[in-house]
Amino acid sequence: MAQTQPGSAFQKRHIDPGRVAALAGALDSQDASPGVRRLRAWAGRALAVRPGETVLDVGCGTGSQTRALADAAGPQGSVVGVEPNPGLRAIAEERAAGGPARFTDGDAFALPAADASVDVVWCERVLQHLAEPERAVAEMARVLRPGGRVALIDTDWATTILHPCDPEVVRALTAGALAGTANPYSGRRLVGQLCAAGFEVDDRGSQALIQDHRSVAWPLIRMLGESAVRGGLLTEERRDAAYTALAEAAERGALHMSVTMFGVVAHRPG
């Protein structure tokens, strides 16, 4: 992920070796979400990666989707996950050991690929962290061959729902996400950014990520809570009271937490 405004622990300028485990835990939690799996399956069908193709996974994190793309491209293909965080990249390499997926350091604003050399680009939950996401989309257009395809998947944090919780606390947690993310409305902006970069849109999709009503997604909740406290939007006491209320609701099976992700699949005209 490229350098961005302050806020997100996923941003390049905020890479902290001490937070790698927490970031990996958050990514693993999202990987396990049925909503993420459904949206990825839809995008995968729309992209239809073929054996032998060259693929970039931009901002690949722990590499879970990179491995899936490598399976689709087969042994004759070339699939590279681009990840600037060395800790996450090390996890990706360890998990992919012995498989065809490869990983490299890189920046969304300067992808490690020549002009018109890539068949497919996958970019999931990255643009929300970029203050200038349109630059990254233009860079994807640069590396794609005519006819090459791209899948952009991203969150729109303004769609967050959290219940039961003090409405003021919910607003603070949501505001923390909005303030702590360089591009918090990313999901709704994908189509416009692709069109501005010269792509033709092939399909669009969305999926509400609904947390299990019996358990709290603690890595994500704590990330939101920390952001709200750092921003002065919430005291530690109110944050902790909200944590307790959510945990008690989960024990009763009464928890609702969701946020909506959007996806767009497009191609570069030939």
C-alpha cells in the first residue's frame, strides 16, 4: 500500500513490526467471513483467470487471495503478490511455501511491472488506505495489457452498523474509521475511478459483511476503538463499556455488526 495520510496501521508510512500479528489477525478474520468469500467468488468468476496468465495481487497482505489466483493461473502462469509490509509479506511467503505464488515489495503507486505486461490485477481492501486512489488505478491501467482485466474490491465504512451499542459510541467508532482511513468511502467510488482511468466496467457486486451474532470480531472492533480513542472521539472508559456491552450481547446471540463491501470488474479496452 502506498504512502497515505495518517491513521491506518495498514498504511506504508505506519508500518510497525510490533503490530504485524494484530494486522494478520484482522486479515485472517476477514478471510474467514462468508461475505468476503462470496464477494471473492463472484469476482473470481467474472475475472475468469486462465492457465498461463500473468497476475498481480496489489496489497496482498498475508497472501490468501494470491494463492487462490495462483491456483487458477496454474504452473505455467505467473502470480505475484505485492506487499510493502515486510512482516505481512513474510507471513504470506511462509503460508505459500512450496506453491507457485510469489511475493515482492512494492507500492500501489509504482507497481513492479512493465507497461502492458500483466493480464489480470486483483486489488482488495487497499484503495481505502490511499489518499490518492485514482493514481493507483491509473498505475493498474499502465501495467495491464489491452484486454487485461481488473477486480477492485473495497469497503465503504459509512455503511457500518453496530448493535446493541450506545448510538453516540457507534457514531464515534464509525467516525474513527472514517477519520482514520484515507479513503473511507472507497466502495462507492470504484466505478468512477475505473472509468476515469479508461477502463470499461463489466460487472459490479456488493456484499454486507455480517459478523456472527454469537461472537465479537475483536481484531476489527479494537482497531476501531483504538482509532476513536486516538482521535479524541471516545474515552477509554466509554470504549471499554461498549466492549462489555457487545460481549454480553454476543453471549445472548443478540449481536449485529456489519459493513458493506463493493466490487467492480472491468477491462482495459483493446
